[in-house]
Amino acid sequence: MAHILWADDEIDILKPYTIFLQQKGYEVTTATNGQDAIDLCKDNVFDIVFLDENMPGLSGLDTLTQIKNLRPTIPVVLITKSEEENIMEQAIGQKIADYLIKPVNPNQILLTLKKHVHSKEIVQEHADTHYRQEYADISYKIDTADTFAAFTEIQRILVRWELSLQDANSPMRDMLAMQKSQAEAAFAKFIQRNYEQWVKSSSITSRPLMSNDLMKNAIFPMLDAGDKVFLVVIDNFRYDQWKVIEPLLTDSFNVVSDEIYCSILPTATQYARNAIFSGLMPLQIQQMYPQYWVEEEDEESKNQYEQQLFQTLLDRYRRKDKFSYTKINESDYCEQFIRRLKNTSTPLNIVVLNFIDMLSHSRTESKMMRELANDEAAYLSLTYSWFRYSPTYELLHQIGQLGYKVVVTTDHGTTRVINPIKILGDKNTNVNLRYKVGKALSYNQKQVFEMVNPKQYGLPSPNVSSRYVYSMGGDFFAYPNNFNYYAQYYRNTFQHGGISLDEMLIPLITLEPK
């Protein structure tokens, strides 16, 4: 139970309160003046302090200041006889947790303790109870899902519960992980049944909105309506990461739409992001604009022609839209871009941010980053910290002040991989852990999704006999040579390129400045 410090010069009169709290299981230490309260805080750790505002000697506010200097995170509840504005302003400025007006009653004290000492465990208990009640319904939705809309609903539900059950001690987290695995298996089968037909269909009425549809169906209609638009493409950005940073934007923006669309396969920048900017599938890019297509084995950057590809899209649709294109890889350059924003008048501005992608890769390569983001909850916490304290936060707020609508999206997400599966390939096989493309691949067909004829899936073939294979759910590819080493090294890292809810079902968010 919590340890309470109660400082009041009339503490003897409050004896019934301290007895009441002790009977409820709380440990209560009392002080009759501010200095004693400060001395007690030096030598003891309290969960909460009840502090009388009007005490002889050191006032309640002076005592509050010194306690906060000693213990900045301790919640302090000010108890006062009046609500004089200047006193309350000073108290709030010094970050009191709450205040009570004398005479207080036992129920007020208990409610205050629930609010400031037990809130996390109460919230977690309610979340556990509600998830347990919803468990069967979620399982039913997963078992019966047979449309893209059904899986996007499941993704939203799972993300909501992942964010609600972040307490490491919650017994429901294991149950949720099992349901996520169940959903991943169902989604992988769904993709295997439907993806080829989606690629062949020219109408989004019979298939999901995909990477090559985004400009034509999400951005062009906004420009045609006379909106000024900033398209912010955050590489490697998942839907749960969007939900984590969303509260940071609500003071400047209204969320006009919160949609989920489908990344093409492979869920990798070379394919998905080039498809976004060109409005074409990768095979079409290679055939129509070979100068802008970079093969898997080529060492040059796979996404260096995005601006040129977007211009080809405008040309094909005979659009005269003026646009700017900016790729931001470093915080310093982002700050420079922010300083230039006030001179922006272009109707369409495209900004590509690679910070999340770098966060994901650095977590794989850095032991320290692995320890900082050792599970999904920690990875999301890092995302929140990055966004809150990076120039990206200021960038979006500055864009809002200019009156632009903002579309926040990504080319693909990423997933935490757990289970290594064996594959053999020649020296020209690509190095991605979630998909492989090559002409001499050997693998267990039951463990992968294979595209034996890539052209049927809108993909180029480096060789006549090339095929693409994808890992699914939490699987990742490893070669038999040194299998155990690589399995251990890459297990629990975040990868992309394959088939999973987090890689393929990705955010398409429209924000309107308030």
C-alpha cells in the first residue's frame, strides 16, 4: 500500500483521518510544520504528500517548492481553506497534483489517492477486464474475416489493445500476442488468395487502395478541390506508431480522416515508395521508365528518382500542378527546411522523412538500441520520444500555421521477427530478411508465399527464371550456413519486405489545421 506524508499544523484534529487511512491499509506519516515535512522527504520515499497551505513558519507554498526540489516526481496535494486566485496560480505553477478545500471528507481523500497513486493499476485492471470480455469477439472477427475492410478493422482493434495493455505485468499481454499471431496467419492466407487479383484489377472499387493508387485517389482530388497540401511520407511508419504520436498533433490539427491502405509487395522502399510517386507497379516503371528503375543487384540508391517519377505521373495525367520535393535524413536539414517554410506558397509540397527507418535499422545494428527497444511497447515509446523532441514535431506545427492540409502516410510498415526459416540462394540473391528474389531459390513451400511468375504480380524479373518469395507473420529468412548465429542476431529485430498486418496495413491520415 502507499506511504502517505500528511503535513498540517492541526494534525491532531485530523487523527480520525489518519486512523481511517491506516485501516484501509495505508502507511501514514505526519508532520506539524513545513520544515519537518521537508526533513521527512529527505530521508523517506513517499507516494503522495498532503500539504496544508496555511501553516506557521514555512508556508505551504514554500514547503511545496522545497519538496519538489527534493522529489520532483512526487504528487503533492494542497489543502487550503480558500480558493484565492493568486495562491492557486502559484500552486499550479509549482505543479501541484491536485488541491482540496477544507473541510475535507474521507471519500475525497480516497478519490485523490485513486487518482494520483493508484490510477495506473486501476486503468490497467479495467483494461484487462474489458479485453478479457472482448477476447471471444475478436477471435470471431479473425476467424470470419474475408475482406480487406475486415482485416483493417482487426488491425485497429489489435493496435488499440496493444496500446492499452502496455503494462509489462498485465497477464492479458500473452493472450493478445496469441491473438495477433492468429490474425497474422489469417491475413497471410487472405493475401495469398487475393493479391494477384488485386494487382490485375484496374479499379479500386474491387480491391483496396494500394501504393500505386495513392497520388491519383488521395492527393489529386484534394488539389482539384483547391486545397494546399503537404504530403509527408514517413518511411517505415506503422499504424500503431501513428496512434502513439496522434495526441501530440491534436492541439494544432483536426484529424479529417484516419484511413488504412495497402502497401504493395515487396513491402520495401524500392518497390512501394517508387509505386507511390509514379502511380505505377514496379514492372511498369521498369518498362516505361527504365532510366529510373534500379535493379536489386545495383549498388546505387533504390529511391533516388522519386521526384522524376512523380513528374512522369503528372505528365501522363496532363496535370500542371506545381510541386516541391524534399527528402530529409538529418535533423539539421529539417531545421533549415523549417526556417524556409514561411516563404512556401507551392500548392503541393512533398516531404520524405527517413527518421523512423533509421530508428528501425539502428535498433538492429546497435546493442544499446536493442536494449532500449526490447519489445513493441518500448519501440513505440522510442517513436513517441523521437517525434516529440525532433524537428519533425515543429515541422508539422509550422505547416499547420501556414494553412496547409497535411497528409501523413508511409510506403510500408515493419514487423518484429521471431522465427527463422531456412532458404538457399545464389550469390545474386538479395539480402532482405523478409523477401527474396532470385533464380535458384530453395525453401519449404509451406512456409512462404511464392510468386513463380513475377509479371503476374506487377514485378520485374532480373532473370527469366527469377521468382519472389515472402516470409509471413513473424518469420524471417536465414541461410543454413551459420544459421544459428544469424537466427540469434536478427531475432526480435524489426524488419520489412514481407507479409504482415504491420507491414501492409499502413496509415493514410489527413490533417486539417485548426
